[in-house]
Amino acid sequence: MNGLDKNDLGRIMRDSCAISPQSNAIELDGHWYDWAFIAETIEKIEGILDARGVPKNTEVALLCRNKPHQVAAFCAVICSGRCVTPINPFSAQNKVVADLQDLDAAVVIASEADWQSTALQSYVDENNALAISLDGSRSKDHILVRNPESQITASRFSRLRPGVAVLIQSSGTTGKPKRIPIGASNLSAAYSNIPAGIITTEKPKVRTKPALITQPLVHIGGLFWVVNSLLEARPISLLEKFDVQKWAAAVEKYQIRVCSLVPAMINMVLESDLASEKLASLICIRSGTAPLPAQTQSTFEQRFSLPILPTYGATEFSGAVCGWTMPMKKQFGDSKVGSVGQAYDGVDLRIIDRSSGELLPIGETGILQVRSSQMMEGEDWVATTDLAYIDADDFIWLRGRADSAINRGGFKIIPTEVAEILGKNEHIKEAIVVGIDDARLGQVPVAAVELIDNTAAISEESLRAWAKENMTSYFVPLRIAVVDQLPRTPSMKVSQIEVKRLFES
């Protein structure tokens, strides 16, 4: 699969649609759409783009909801030789428009419901953009041009992305999200590194067991599994929004063997009264996107008798670059809980000193660097913003983000270490620690915490008193805000930006 370009991806997706056109392809809330529906969407969208003079490699903005029409449209843009630019539809209208303006989007695809936004309509009118609507039905006329009378000139399509299949946005947990170009070859290389996710050379056939997509299509996690399900002609069962009961019902109904859950979802499952029998078909849970606390992993595994296989990756890497496998779990058991596993085949990882840049020996913490064919940089080493060390068995252990380290009057604090201690409080479900500016000390740590359900109100003073008894004095947060829910990004990571805003006043 390595070395594929957009034409190859498009050809494979079209071939998948042709194997058994009337077989089930995409499901949402019990309603199935067949492979012919995807093929028709490809044909219709490609026809519109060609007829309106949209050049190959043009960025095409798609408001990505976890719905069959958006998945089919996503596939259609890639098959047409253009570049998909996912837009987060869950943001406020002004943020959606600001994203389109940053991109200078010349083509926008959205659902008919999304087009009811006056801000979105105004963007198209004022910026001479092509507006394509998905009306949500299963008819052949579910795709329409909303502004057929508009005259789009060739100069409007000046931003081209040759070789790029997807221009996806980073999660934006610590700063403004940035756009990351992902090539077709990078997607295929990343996929071939994932255990139990390797495309075989068997005679093409439609798979019978669907992939259960729990993460949003607008995020690399959801995008990754959707694209590669389409590549191997595997049906897709969508969750528009993660719900424990709906997820468990889909696992049981379709006898899912492997499923991916981010740590926030794992916590939601733990907090529910879900019977372990509902998950009997699963052999493991894959976890990524954010660090999974060792205690959370152990609690989940003991309750459901189901191993969790953590992974580590980033949008910049086109997916995961290291992780656990079942053989590793059998060999090391609980002795490595807390690690994100070992490097995948074709991926090199190393640790360098954050000041000198020198290579560090086994067991010493520094900046994690990655080199992999699945990245746009190819054979170049790329420095992450993560602190980590590699042990004698080649397991990688994350130790927080270098760019979020707090310098409190000369004392260095890693926020994740403080958050980990706060998480040991019997009343705290999850904690996030960030640094804010301080006129005297330079920076000080503050924390936002979400309490365990049914916990009585707890004062900030009592939490700070507990912190003083359980951590180094300069670790103690200056403020601890108790919130109903921690603010999250679409990928369900806690948003550090929004947490900082809690303390701006």
C-alpha cells in the first residue's frame, strides 16, 4: 500500500463500491446505505466539480458530521482528485466562517441543515464560493448546487494541494489549531503499521463485520478508520456522538472484535452500569488521542476482563507511530501499564536533550523525536512537543508536554504530574493543570477539576488543603476550579485554552 497517490486511493475506493453494490456500506441509528449510494455520491460530486471548472488538487471544504452523506462526500472528494479540508461543524457559526476565511475556501460542502446558517450563506455569497448541499435523503438527488447562477472564475481556484489527500486540523488543545497536509501515501503507510488493520492481497470482497466508528470524522482518529474501512470494503457503523448504551448495543449487535475509544469515552463506560456481557465479542480496546491514566486502564481491565492497547500518534504523523499489541500484552502483562507501547514497523523513535539536542541514553527523559515514512517529512527526524523516555525493553513512556512546562519562580513543573496527583483524590474524576502568567513568579499552576458523579460539592479551599498534604509545595495550584464538565475539543481532549480562560478574570 505504501506509495499510493490520490488516484490510487480513488481507484481502490471505487473498486470497493463495485464489488457488491447492494451490500450494506454505512449505518447510522439502524439505517443502512449501500455501496451503490457511495458510488452515486462519487459520480454526482465529481460531475459537479468538473462541470464548474474546479481544478484537480483544489481544497474542498466539507463540514464533517458523522453521517452517511458526509462520509460518502468525503470519499467522493478524494476520488475526484481533490483535497478534502474537514471543517468542524460543532463550532459556533462565526468560528466555522472564520475557518473558511482562513482557508479562503472556494468550494464548500455541507448538509442542508448546516446551510440554514445565515453566516455560512453569507460567506459563500461574499466570497464567490461554490456551495454544494447534502439534503440527508437516500434519493439520487440528495446532492444539489445551492448557487447554480453564480459565476466562479478560474482565478478563484488558486490554492492547489498536489499530492495532498486531506488537509486536516490539529486538535488545538494548547493553542490555535493548525492545518496539517496528509498525503495518500502517508495514510496508507500509517494504516499498514496498525496491527489487525492491514489490507490483505486476497481477492476483493465486501467484509461482513463493520468497523464501529466512535470518533468524529473531523478528527484524525475518525478520519483514519473511515478511510481505511473504505479501502478494504468494510462496512461502517457510525456513532454521531458517543453514547455508552448505543456503543455497547452496536458492539453486541455486530459482534465487534476490536474498537477504538479515547480516554474520555473509557471513563464514560466506567461510570455507567454497563454489564460486561455486552462486550463479550471484544478481544481488546484500542486507546489513543490523549494519555490514558494507568489507574483508569487497570480499573477498566479488571472490571470488564478486557485488555486496553494504548497507542501514541498525532495529526502531524498521519496517525499512530507506536502502540501495544496483544502479544506484547501477553508477554508483559501489567508490568508496563502506563506506557504507550513500542514503535511500529517502519517507525524510529529517539529521545534528545531539550537544551543541547544530544541523544539521551535509556531511561532518561527528554524530547521525543519521530522518523517515519508515514509522515510528509519522510526520512527527516521530527521533534514532538512531548517529554518521554524509552526503557530497556523499548517501551515509550510519556511524561508531559515540553511546551506546557511551568516555570514557577525557577521551579520547573510538568502539569501532567500535578494532574496525576490530583486525580488520586477520591472525589476527583479528572483534573487538568495549566500555567498562567504571574507578575512575581513568572508563571503559576492552576487546575480545573471535574468531580465523580454524585459527589457532594467540595470547596476550593478543601481541595487546596488536600493538595498541600499530598504534593510538593510548589506543585500546589494557586487556584482550583470545580467545573461541571471540563471543556473539550471535538476529539474529546481537554482544551487547555478554554481552561485558561476560566482564570482570566
